[in-house]
Amino acid sequence: MSTRPWIVDDALWELIKPLLLPWPERSPGHRPVNDRLCLQGIFYVLVNDIAWQLLPLELGFGSGQTWCLRLDRWEQAGVFRRLTPSSARACVMS
């Protein structure tokens, strides 16, 4: 197992990436944090059992608020419901 279990490897990313909604071309505000990095931030907080507000910005995963909003967007879109346990297990086993 990796010493950094929050890292989203290529196999897991290829499984999740097609499920994510593309960002609108003309979103207001700053350019959004890369989805893969944002997902790694979510995993970092879960693995380390810290409050999302304590996510270290120096890791480059965006702020806790950024990924909290992204997580909500993905949840509303049904991303995690479409990610089946068997497909995730197959990814982890490879």
C-alpha cells in the first residue's frame, strides 16, 4: 500500500473521470482546481480524519471549501452512486 493513500492513481482516475461533469466554459471566478487534485484532497481529509477546513493548501488540492463544493456537485450528479463497489475493487486489485 502507498505511504500516501490519498493519491488517485491512473487506474482509479480512468474509472472516475468519465463520471464527472465538465465545467461550463465560462464559469465566473477563478479557474477551478483540477478534478483529480480535488478528489485527492477529499481522500486526504478522509484518510487523515481531519476537518475539511484544515486541508493544507500547500498540497495543491485546493481549499477545503473548494473540494466541499465539488463533492456536493458530484454527489448531486450521482457520481458516487454510479461508481460500483465491484469496479472500484477491481481497480484496487490491479
